[in-house]
Amino acid sequence: MNTYKTSEIARYIGIHPNTVRLYEELMLIPKPERKANGYRIFTDFHLEQMKLVRTALQIAVLQNGLRKQAITIIKTSAAGDFDKAIHITKQYLQQIKDEQRNAEEALVITEKLLSQDEPEIVDTVLTRKEAAGYLQITMDALRNWEMNGLITIKRKQNGYRIYEEEDVRRLKIIRSLRCANYSLSAILRMLNTLSSDPGANIRQAIDTPKENDDIISVCDKLITSLHHAEQNAYAMMAQLKKMKKQFGTNPPL
């Protein structure tokens, strides 16, 4: 069994030595033994475990507990329980696929709503409370969407907002995409693109942040991020099977 210093194992993985210490602190790797002088002694198991950590945390997909599940996989592997880690990874992979399906279905719903000719509500305007009830969302959500520029609502002379048929259709689009975990900025980008070009590809618009966007989150390019997360989940599965074969059920630490 090979052994490594902190600086050596950091160099092999391509990370800073402080990151190695952080992995230990967060219990993402087993606690290494120490020499009499206090220097840490890492093994091949630590090396392979760090490869797993790097793959699992490469894409920060947070929704519906995915990030937490990835951490659970890492810590289970660190404890040497590869069979359980493999089982959890299978569940993790299935959940990613479910998120992908939800994201795709939201786009299909959006396309249908955009092509819909019949009015949502005939000869009727809604108050904010009525619109929230009709769409089964909170009034806070409506305020948030308006505050973030996703929709602009007309007002009566008394200042009360009124939601018309086209507003309701737009709100249905926003609701569907939010339920699938698209970010507000991604939805706004798509809606703005459609305003200037009604024939634009909505998939491309919602999944392609602009070069001048200051901060880009995973949900700003949700489809791409979920695809990368799926590929990483397969890589995690392969890594865990390799570690099980290499170290058995009682890996040397």
C-alpha cells in the first residue's frame, strides 16, 4: 500500500493542500494516521476517495436534496461501505433523471402555452388574490416575479393590479418553469428573448446565459447542468465499483 504526504496527494489530485485538510475536516475522507512528528499519512484509499469527492462535487446541483445526497454518498464511501454507497448512487442517478424529465416537461408545457390561441379566461380580469388562487401559487410568489421583472401588471385607477388573460398565460409559463427549478434569471432571459424574437428556440434561450451576466448559477443553465450531473453520477458509480474491487469491505486507512 502506497503512502503519501499531504503535499504529494494534493499534487496527484490537482488541489491545494488546504483543500485536502478541508476534506478531512468535513469528513469527506477518512481521518489519516499521523507520524510521530504529526505529519499526516495518506494511503491509496484516500487517493481514490478524493477522486470520488472531486467528481461528486463538480456540479453543484442543489434542488430537492441532490447535493445532500451526493455528500451522503461520499461519506458512506469514506466509511468503507461501498455497497451502500453504490445503492445510494443508483437512487441519486434516478433522481437526476427525474429532474431532467421535469425540466423537459416544463419546456413542453411552455411551448403549448405559447402556441395556445384560446383565451384562458373569457371577459374577466383578476385581482392579485384571485390570480394567486386561480394559479394555486402564493401572493408572495406573484410579488417576487413582478419585482424581478418577469411580468409587468397593469393597475386600475385606484392602484390595484389587474391580471388579464395574457398575464395569466405568462404566469402559467413562469410557474411551470419555476416548479422545474429553472432560475428566475433564466426564465427572464427566455421571456425577453421571445419578446424580441417570438420564433426563438426556447430551449437555447433558457439554457444559455449571456456573456455579460455577472453571476451564473447552475439553475441558469439547468438542462446542461443536469446532463453533466448525470455523467458525473455514472463516473461516481464506476469509481465506487473500482474502489470496492481494489479495497474490499475493509479498506486500509
